[in-house]
Amino acid sequence: MKLSPTLTFFLFVHLLNAQVQDKVDFIRAEVYIEPNPKEKKISGTVRYEFKVLDDVDSIFIDSKKIDFTSVMLDLKRVDSNYDGEKLTVKSKLKKGNTHYLVISYNTFPKQTVYFLGWDDGIDGNEQIWTQGQGKYTSHWLPSLDDMTDKIEFDLNISYPLKGSLIANGNLTKVASNHKGGVLASFDMQKPMSSYLVGFAIGDFHKKELKSSSGVPIELYYEPKDSLKVEPTYRHTQHIFDFLEKEIGVPYPWQNYKQVPVQDFLYAGMENTTCTIFSNQYVIDSTAFVDKNYVNVNAHELAHQWFGDLVTETSSEHHWLHEGFATYYAYLAEKDLFGEDHFYWHLLGTAEALKSISEDDQGEALRNPGAGSLTFYEKGAWALAMLHERVGDSNFKQGIRNYLQKYAYQNVTIPNFMEEMENVSGMDLSNFEQEWLEDPNFRYAEVQSFLMKKNTSIKRFFELKEKIGERPETAGNQLEDVWDSLGSSQLKQHLVLAYANHFSPEFLSTILRTGDLNVRQAVILSLEKIPAEIQKEAESLLLDQSYTTIESALYKLWGDFPDNREKYLDDTEELEGFPNKNLRVLWLTLALVTPGYNPGMKPSYFEELNGYTGPEHHFETRLLVFQYLTTIGGYTDETLKNLVEACGHHVWHFKKSARDILKEFLKNKDGLARVKAIYPLLNQQEKQYLDKTLGE
């Protein structure tokens, strides 16, 4: 087939972008960077040591929108080309020789490095942090995006005296820099992929621990959160010790650090030795009941083996990262919270996977474009079923062999399956077809597995089958056996499934005798609170659960209007989770309750609108934007904050803000109000608004 010139050019560009630098081995990178928070700029120099494996006439470095000030090879300036994506250095290099490439540069990264709090006038909330998952580190550090390039990165970072610096490896030196700040040096002893390079700067203190095997563990927190350190990092040492023992391979790095940051894009990121995670997991003991860091903590730590020590060759093998980290986090929770917790959680993920499979939205684990639910939850299920198939002893030995054989290297699914077949003596091709290649989820098989493993789940399905298509009979059937059910998880799930069919008397009994989780299930399930159980429902406002209180306050306020003022008085001092879920709900209800503290309404309104500002977490801001949309309470400052949110770095918050703004603009008065604040916007915000308005 003859190709058109356009197609030929496209294929040539695609080939350049997909090239693998397999004739050159980059060994070590000595990195010096200086973040400039006022300009949101990174200035730096990186010195690469590399060995030529075969004769080449050029080498390349991935670098996104970077301004190079100097490119030197073996201390001599060298010819180079730059296309905005890759820096290509032209030089004929002979096989077997070692060379040094030194690059100096400036960049204003639009992603991967985030500068927060430097221009809001608030002292102490300034942060800089990175998120390089995927192929993004090359936005601030000329590097190699291909995960198969493993390099020992040693970082030297110059930063203002204000705050602490946390990065990969051991902190080996701290000295004054030329601008009156600090230059910190970090040493990594082993190689890693560039997407795992990371650092964070901010006002942090730390708590230090050691694992039972002697690995230093540093747990960071902001000074204002000193009372939340224990619940936030609860069980951390236990998790570390458990994973070392369960995996059977010692922790593979020098130390381990964890640092919570503002407006992080995900729950957490497993940078080698340096997990960065969302500060929404910095919680008190009440929040621990419903939203704690334990699972994320275990997941990111497990990645230090699965993803960091052994790294996929490509996204087709992403199961080897996310499925493994998810499964081992569940095993850690099983060790902490028991088998009921473990198997009921697996049932929940199975129900979610069953739903998408039934909608013909199932995905194979070997599909490189699969979504998170597939890679994480279906991936964990694949490991659970493999564990069951080959047996505990074989599974653990296979994991050890796999990690030891491929340590600090790249791996494929066939590499892992070969180790499992070797230790088990089994042909696992059928397993691969069923669990890795089939887009469907084998729900019937996992249901049978769960019923065999857990008696309360077995009872759950038996009771569901008995109730069948007559949910109106659920109350009568369950009331007779309720006291004999035992398992809190079983009761909780039965309430979630059938509470609206229970009699007020039965609901009253459950609320009077049930534990925290069962009581929560009642208020979450009920479409309307029966008047007969009003008193018992009111007692939920005293439960040690912010989720329970939020649902109870909202439903009691709606179902019993005569008591609204009392409910508001009883909950006025509560803030809730870090996203302030209870406080912003309370303010909204206080504003729309006629006659409630009329003299305070202006201050309530000001406080609620204040939470839309960029200094607050995006979760809080989104909640408030949604509440204010419902009650029609936007000030000009809130509108300005909404437009600012339309350019936020967290994509799902940005999308939600844009959707809210579009709805607001559909109203003629709304359009006029947005145009009135136009002069107050910065250039980027004006450009977005012009595009949105078609102007």
C-alpha cells in the first residue's frame, strides 16, 4: 500500500515519540534544582552518567516545554535539537564507553510541580510538591519517560528557609544556599524509573519510627495537625512489619517517608521512599471510623515492592502494580481488622465489578486502556483467586522468587506467571484466560468463594434468597433471627438492603441495640424517618461518626421541621471531616431555616462563601459551590472563586466547577453578574471566560 506524504510524516513522528533508547544505559543522575515559587519556575542542572551498549550517533532526553541554557557532553558543548518534547544530542559514540551529559535549564511547568499558597496572603500554608505518575517528571526534570530506564537519582534541592524538604532517599547534607535559604542533598542507592522521582516542600514537622527490621520511618504533618498524628498514622509500624513478613522480601530501600499535601490529585503516590498523599486523610479519631488512611497507607507502602522495586514494562502489565498493591493493602487490613472486614470488603468490590460487567463495560486486566476499577479491584480479585488456586505456601514462594529475580528491573505478566507455574507445578494458562484476558467478571465464582470462606456472607446470601422478590416480608423474616445473626457486617448489609421495609418497632430495636456501623446503616438507608422512631433517630446526632451525624442532621431537619432549631443548636460546634462536611451543611441549613438566629445570618453567609476561596481544599470548595447553587447564595467574590476553580489542577474539581458555571450562565442575571466581575479576573481566567462565552 502506498502511503500519502501526510501519513508518512505522521508515522515518522509517532516512531520518534515511541522510540526506545536501548543502545544506551543511563546509570546515574546528579540533579540540582531551584524552585522559584513566586514565578512558579524550576531552574536546574542535571548530570547524567551513561554507558554506550552499541555504537550510536545520537541520544535523546524527554523534556516537555523546557528552555535549555546549556547542553554539554563530556565537558564540551554539543550540537542538539529540541522539538518541545525531546532533546536530541548529536554525537557519534562508541560501544563500551561511559559518558557524562550535563544539561542546564529553566521551565515553568504547567503540571507535575504544583506551587500552592504562595500568593494568597496567608502565612504558613505555602507548599511545593510533585506528582509524576505516568510520564510527567520530564515537565520539570529532563529525564527518560520510559519506565524501562532505571536510574539512580540523587537530588540536590535549593529552597527557601521557610518549611521543610522531603524527597527520595537519604538526606545526606544540609547547607546554606546563595539566597539565604537551604540546599539539601538526598542520596538514592538503587535505581528507579523517573516517574517515581518526587519531592515536597512545606511547613512540616515529623514523627520518627523504626520498623522491627530497623528501617527508619518518617511521618510528616503540619504543626496545626499535631493532635491528629496518632489517628492519621495509626497502625503504620504494624502495616510496615506485616508487609515485610507477608511479602517475604525485606523492604528494598534505605528509609520511608510519608507527607500529606494540599489539593493532591489522588489519594496517594508511591514515589520511591517518599509517599505523598492527600491531607484529607489527616483526621481525628472520630473521622477514623469512616475515613482513615489505613488502606491508602498500606497500598502506597506495598507499591515500594510492586511498582518501585519491580516495574512494569508498559501499561499492558499495569496489574503488576495496582492489583498487587490493592491486594496486599487488603491483606494488611485483614490482619488489623479481621476476616469479616476483609471478605465483606471483597464482596463490595465484586458487586461493583459485577455491575459494570453486566452493562457490557467489563475490561480485561491486560487491556492497557482499562480503568482504575479494573486495575485495582479486578486486579486484587485476580490475585485472591490465584492465591486460592496455587495455595498459600506456593503463592508466597512465587512472590518471593519473582521479586528477588527481577529486583530493580522491569517485568511483564508472563515473568510473574512463570514464577507461579514453577513453584506450583501447575499450568496456569486457564487462569490467565479467565482472569487476565476475559473482560467479564466471574461473579458466580467469587460469590461461591466468599460463601465458602465467610459464614456471615453465606448467611447473607441465604437470607437474600429466602426473601427473594418479596422485600416487603424482609422485616418479619429478619426480626425473628436478628439476635442470632452475630456479625455486625451482616446486620449492616441487611439494613442497607431492606431497612425501608422494616417496621418502626424493628428499626427502633436496631437503633437501641445496634453498634455504630449498624446504626449508621439505618440512617443512610431510610428514605424518610418514621415519626415513631424520631427519638431514636435523634440519638444518632451523638454518635461518634461524622458520616452518621451528617445524614442524621440532614434527614431530621427535613422530616421534623418543628425541631429544626434544636437540631441546629445541638450540632453548631461540629466541623466534621477535613472537608468540613458538617460545618458547611450546618451553615446552609442555618441560612435557610426561617427565624433561626436572624442576627447571625450575615456572618453565616460570609463564612459559607469564604470556604470557596483557593486557600481551602477543593473538596470543601466543591461542597460549598453545590450548596450555594441550591440556595442561590453567590457573592461576587464567590463567583470569582468559581471562575478560578475552572482552571484548577485537579481535573474532576475543574470539570465540576465548569459545569456549575455553565448552569449559572444560563440565567440572564447570572450572565450579567459574571460579566461584571470580568475586570477582577487574571489573564488566564479571562481567556477561559471568553472561550466559554464565545467572545
